Amino acid sequence: FGAVTFAPDGTFTAEAKYGETTRAVSGRYTRDGERMTLAGQGMPPRTYTVATGDGTAIFTDPASGKSMTLDRFK
């Protein structure tokens, strides 16, 4: 994700970058403790472990162990 917004109503909007291509993705999210599941149109549901720190949120894919760190803004 280049940028993502999580709204209080359980929806999200994200800018996803794939090489030279950028596309907008939106959908719904659910949070259960440290786990967050994102489901959007044309996107299979994906569950991540989320850890928050000073101004960051780290999303880790439990299956691959790969993570991405996003800056947090409130």
C-alpha cells in the first residue's frame, strides 16, 4: 500500500502500488486483537498481524512472514 485510510465504520480505502501501476482499492476491515482482516472488491480477504508503535503500524502476513510498515496519522 502507498496509503491507506481506516474509517471508524469498518471501511478502508487504499492506494496500492504494483511496480509502475497504482490502483485504488476499497472494502471492509475487521479487527480482532492484533489481527486485522481486509476484504475488498476483486481482492480475496487477507489477514495480517498488526503491531503499532510510535507513529507506525506494522502489518505482517502470518503465512509468509513478510511485513510492511506504514506511518500512522490520526
